[in-house]
Amino acid sequence: MKQYLSLLITTVLIVSFISCTKDINIEPSKPEPCMYNCPVETKLKVVWQEPLAPDTLDVGAMTPIVYENDVIFNKAFHGPHDVLVKRNGETGEKIWGWEDNRYINTGADFGSRGRNISSNKLLASAWSDFYCIDMDTGQTVWESHIDGGDPNSSVYENYVFHTYGYETSQLLRADINTGIWDTIFMLPMKDGYLPNIAPLTGWTHPSGDKILIFQNRQYIPLPHDGKIDLYAYNMTADSVLWMLDDIIPRGNSSLDHPVIDGSRIYFRGVGKLVCVNALKGGIVWEQEDIEWGNNGSLNIVGNKVVMNISDFQVLDAHLGDVIKTIELDGAGNNSDMVIQDGVAYFTSGGNGRLHAVDISSGVQIWDEYSPNRTTKRSASFATGGVDINPELGYLYTNDGYFAMCIELPK
């Protein structure tokens, strides 16, 4: 009897449960968002790519350098071996590698403004260590070691320029072929401000004299203040042509080489762009309605000034008026631009993407992640920089893992 009652109760409970749940619609579970090895949709057409390091670790690299139909990649954080690698621009095949493990611990030792090209020579500054490298063979032509050297350098005419010093900033000049340095100009500490002669741009005066345009980018530790003076130094006459004192109120500036177009100098400080008459040092116009920051670069395209500090800005080169500002989603810490056929190409440390902006229309053509994010989650163009071979129609960059060649849009 007890067994019969137990079976009856169990049956009633099962029937009741079924009748209560038969009208419930159970939705299928939604898939989790992709977190690793996610597919990447991209407009980029990769022609070839080669690992920056044999173990394909994320080692990073600096802006590539196009030389003839080849390209030189500067590996950043992966020890002292093969910090510079030259590759065939069409196939990616390695041609040579360069290293100096006596002084160069990593390719990041080279300053971002410390690599310049003159003829077939790469002039590379790594703070106190300076190298002249034959880009055809990968051999060191000459090297020098100066304690207290600056990571940046410049090239003008047949000379390379380098700065060193602390309480006195000294501008050194060397013949590109010999590497023998001599001091041509000095700026002492003044009113507690430590001087620093920043990268320069050369300009030929109508008289034929050779003029060097540079900023004295000064800093005082306490009360943490900066001061920017702009100099025109006549290298021929060994005299100062003119100097503009405290030209940027915020006391901070870009390390760009000043841009010269005709007899006008375009100089970018933080929060202020200044156009200066190169002959007399008079200010032509000033514009403070610019993006905040000291990264990116400034280029002159026709009668326009274009800048990619964070967003992309176009200004009237003659009047200084802002023509348009193009918002770039998440961009910032942008690389220098390379302009080809009216399109500005650059990478962004803010969003890790490769950007391409049509200057005349303001349309962004590319805003792309690396396609290698499918297998390398942290692949990013953040520090990739760009260079372009217009004859081949190829753009070169890196995503931290791979040296890459990308076809330009037709």
C-alpha cells in the first residue's frame, strides 16, 4: 500500500511539473564576445610581412626608412642583435643586418629624431653614441662616442649636427664623410633654465649665407617651468641673425625640425602654432586654436598647413586660419605623416591603427587595425610609423611583431 501511494505521489508531481513548464520559452544562450584570436576585417592589402624577431615576440620597431627600392627596419626591444635590418622592398627578403653590441643594447637606443639620411648614408644618434652607416652594405663608415650626447640629430648640406651638454648646450657639426666634430655654437644656462638646442632645419639666405633654425628648449627643475626661444644662427658668418624670446607661453613644444617654406618658418609649440618671417624674425601670424600635444608632425601641402597632433587639422598657410578639423576616433601620440598623392598616412599610439586621410576632402580612407590581431592579440601599429615607396606603390610599417609591406589604394 505504501509503495502504491509513493508511486502515485511521484507521478502527480512529474505531471504537475510538465504542465507548469510546457509554455515557457527558453532562449538559447548568446555567444560570449570574442576575446582572443578574433577575426579582423581589414581594408589593408598586405603584400608581404616578415617577423621582426626570429621568435615572433612583440618587440616593437621604429619608423621604417625607404632607401631606393629597399626598406630599413629599426627593431626596438629585442637585445643588441640585428637592430637594423634592410629588406628588399618588393619581396621582404633580408639583405643585411646591423648591430654594435659594445654600445647598443637595443634598437630603442636610437632617438626618434636621431636618424637622418644623406645620399647613401644613414646618420644615427643613440645618445652619446653616433654612427654613420652605409645603406648599401650595412657597414659602419665611422662612429663616435661623446659623453652627454642628445638622442636627436639633424642633417644640412654636407654636415650632420648633434647636441650635447647639460648646463651648457653645445651644437656640434661634423662632415658627413669624416665624422670629425667641432663645436660651432653654445648656449649657457640662464636664470636657472637648463638649455637644450633641439633638432634644426637649414635654410639658405638670399645672400647665400647658410642659416640654422632651431629652438632652445629650456627647463628649470624647480618650479618645473619651461621656456622656448627660437634662433636663426648664421653658420656662414658665425653670428646670430635673430632670436625670438619665450615664443611659446606654455613653455613646451614639439621636437619637430622647424618647417621652412620659402621665407616662412612654421614652428609648433604646445597649444600654439607660430609663423615667422625667416629674414627678420618677425611673427607673421599665431594660431592657438590647435590640438593640444607635441607628437605628430606638420607638413606644408600647397597653401595649406596640415597637422596630426591628435585629430587632423588643416590651416591656411598664409593667414593661419583653421580650415577644418577632422576627428580621429581614439587617436593620439601620432607618428609623423608621409603624404602621397594628397593623402596623409600615419599611425596612432592612441588607438593602434593605421590612418589615411585625404587632405582636400577631409575623408578618412583608412582607420585600420593590424590584420595580425587575428593571431596576435596585441598586434598594434602604435609605434609603427610609416614610409612610402611611391614608385612601387607600397607603404611600410610594423605592428610590433612583423615588418609589413602594404599596397597603397589605387
